[in-house]
Amino acid sequence: MTERWAVAATENGGARLVPLDAAGLPTAPAVTEPDLAEAVRSRPGVTRWVWRSTTEIYPRLLAAGVPVDRCYDIEAAESLLLGHEGRFGEPRSAAAAHARLLRAPVPPDPAPRHAVPGSQSALFEPRSGTELPFDALLQVYANQLARHDATDRPDRMRLLTATESAGMLVAGEMNRAGLPWRADVHRDVLQELLGERYAGGEPRRLAELAEEVSAAFGHRVRPDLPADVVRAFGRAGIKVRSTRRWELEGLDHPAVRPLIQYKKLYRIWTAHGWSWLQDWVRDGRFRPEYQPGGTVSGRWTTNGGGALQIPKVIRRAVVADEGWRLVVADADQMEPRVLAAISRDRGLMEVAGHDGDLYTALSDRAFHGDRDHAKIALLGAVYGQTSGDGLKNLAALRRRFPHAVAYVDDAAKAGEEGRLVRTWLGRTSPPAAGSGDDGEGGDDLPGPPADVGFTPGYASSNARARGRFTRNFVVQGSAADWALLLLAALRRSLSTAGLRAELVFFQHDEVIVHCPLEEAETVVEAIRAAGALAGRTAFGETPVRFPFTAAVVRRYSDAK
């Protein structure tokens, strides 16, 4: 059986199919069959399905009980290839790719679609404006294979595209499985935190805190309006630039305590309150729409639902089914370990070659046992902290681990000069990438640059900001590539072992698997093995280890 077939859905639920050779060319005439799922099910020997978009095809297959092992997502590949070619931000649809082949006018991509809360299939309906004749789709695929071959490191680029496509499969499967969610527990938590609900207004506890804030200022203040709070502090003779917690905590004023508490509870009420629960949880499951490669660095995002910002107190509602458990696994100090692997710094690879605390091992070798200074130095190298103690610690790090520091320094210089910067596998940061702050970086660093919220094509005039971004990008992006390989390896391991376990959650460096209690220890070992395999696949044979801290729990909140 030919290992590679292309498939496209037809309007009536059928399929167009054709076998392909290694160059992406048909080896037989295309056929039309009346049922998409049956067409795929009847060809178990196919090892990779080529299709326009996973979000178009795969939910239909999953609904029919037809998972696939591998796929090639043409539109995901187009996005990666455009970035690699320095054309980031150009339309990525298959229709746009075909128009470029013909040197014809390129249609824009469809406007982003808002997720349907709590839905499964509605999240993955085909988008209008992206339909393309089957023969044209095959031309795009063959051209993409040739473009992969033309990159400076074709093997890595092909691996990146394969893992991005695998991530699309995982995203679809996690949406269908859903994260176990107890609505009754969620309501109890909201009642405990916020008190009774008032029709058309804030819940009781927020109303009480708002009164405390106003009383502290001596006049009516809306704590939900930052501008109102800034003006109130100004009237009290205190100049503040924002209402961020770190700035408020440094103030000596009686309004600070209730204001900080109000902001915390207000965020829970608006982001994960009763309305969120009603909209997003169905039949005991929360089903966010994951978007693999949703950021420039390759980190995932979600289309609504706030799945990647679930507060710890709300995690009490994430409860395994009866007789099942949640295996929650975090990669330990992932980004520093990735830096060791991609820089090939022998000293840092030696430090990262153990499962123990990396910062303690680093401090023993270069910082006289001072773990805090070791952590600040290493994260400062990644995130670009070059002043104060950070500069002194960075100098010590540079003396002991010159290749690691030179690797990120070179990336920063390239960013400052407006050049393309790539992850280890070839994901590319556009030359105009700026910096943002998502709070995902080291907790010892104020506002590390990251890419959540980055707007493609934004041209920052601050070359140093671009340099800080690309310094971080080569590490964070390579870590995201490793995480994709982890997901692909874990997905395959769970499937081939015949387990009932399901991948139900992923963010950055954390995975959650929902499984019967008797499978939990097997799942823990599978996660650790997948992490090791991902390291070897991405970076080759190095001493670097990628250990996990895993917890087998009934509730997500009990894992940390």
C-alpha cells in the first residue's frame, strides 16, 4: 500500500483521494468516494494523509471514530515555509499558495473566526474562501516539498513541518476528548470567593471590596476602571503609572489591600465566572480550541476560553472521572536545557545532563553555590537582562559557558540588524519582530520579552527590543519545537500501548493525561520516555536530559 495519500473533503460528505509518490506526484488517477470517514478507514496501510487543513478534515474523522497516525497539513506547512522565506504575514491558505504558483492575484486569508464556546464540531467547520480544486491542491503540495528541499537544512525543516502537523492532530483530539470539569465544584468555588450574585451587577464580595476602596480614598472610585484608580491616587498625592500589582504593592495607602484583592477576584469573575461556566463547559468537559503555532515562537494559543490562564483556585474544578486520574507533568527547567542543546556548549550540556535541579548544579560550577545568582544569570542571558546584578552575573556566565552565551548574543545581534532568526528546526522570526510581556519568563526577571500578543509585521523602531526578542526566540521557539515532538511521541506511545488514556491539556511545558487509575504509572513513564525521545529527535545525541515532575492526582489543583 502506498504510504502517502492526498484527500480532500467534498461538499456532500464524500472525498477525493489519490496516492502520491515521494515527490508529491500522483501515482494513479484520483478517485471520488461517497463517505470521507469510510474512505480513510478502508485504507489502514496509509501512513501519512496529505490534506489542506486538519481543522477541515480531522474532526469529521474523529466523530466517525477514525483517528489517523500522521498527516501533512498544507496550510500549516505554508505558514512555516513563508516564514522561512522571509515572507511572514503573507496569506497562508492553499488558495493563496496556488495563486503564487500561477503568479496570479493572491486572495487574502479569511478573517479570524471566533470559537463557539463548549462546541466540538463547530470549532472546525471549513472556512469560506479557501476551497481549491483537488488538482490545484496537489500542485501546491508538490511545490511545498520542493521548497523544503531548497531550505538550508531540509531535514530539520521537514521535521518541523511534520511535528507541526502532528500538533494539529493532537489539538483536534484534545478538543474532542475535553478537559474533565466539574460544574458543581466550579460553582462552589465561585460562591466561596465571590459570594452571592446580584442581577445586573457585581457579586457581593466585589461590591464590598469596591466600597472599601472608595472609603479608603474618601470618595467614589470605580476599581474596575484603571484610569479612575490612577486619578484617585493622584488626588491623594501619589503618582502611579498603572494599576499593575507590582506597582501597587510598593505603595503605602489603605486602598492598596482591597484594590489588589478586588483585581484578583474581578479577573476570576470576568474570565472564569458563572458566564464562562455556562458558555464553555458541556457534559462535564471543557473543550477549548487549541491553535498550534499560534505565536511567532510556535507556542500554542487558544481561540477563546482562557484555557492557558486557568487560575489555580479554579483548577479545583478540574476533576478526573470516577476511577480515573489526571497525570500532570511539567518539564523541569525546559528552556535552559534547550539552550544547552542548541548551543552545544559542553559545560552547560554537562550541567543539563542530570535530572536534578539545573540551577543548583550551575551554581556549584560558576556561582560559588549561590543558586539565585545562577538562575538570574542564565535567565538573564535568555531574556536580555543586561544591567545591574544581571550584567555582573552574565559576565560570570560568559566566562564559564562561552558558547551558550554567544549563541543568544548572536541571535540578539541578528535581530538588532533586522536579519531572520531561526529556531533549531527552522521556525523563523520575522525581521520586524518586537517584544511583549506575557509573564511567561523567569520569575526573577522583570518583564522578559515574549511573543504572546505579537502582531505580525509590526515594525518596532527599537533595535534593542528586537534583539531582546530574537535572543529569547531562538530558545523559546526551539523549546516549542521540542514540545511538539514530545506531544507527537506521547500520542503515539499511548496509542500503540493500547491504553485508554487521553491527552487532554497542553501548555508550553506542561501536559495533562486523563487515564484510568491502573494506567497512571505507565503514563508517567510514557511521558518521561517521550521527553527523552523528543530531545534526541530534535537535537541529536547530546548529554542533555529533559526530566519531568509528574503528579498523579484527582484534581488539577493538587498537582502544584
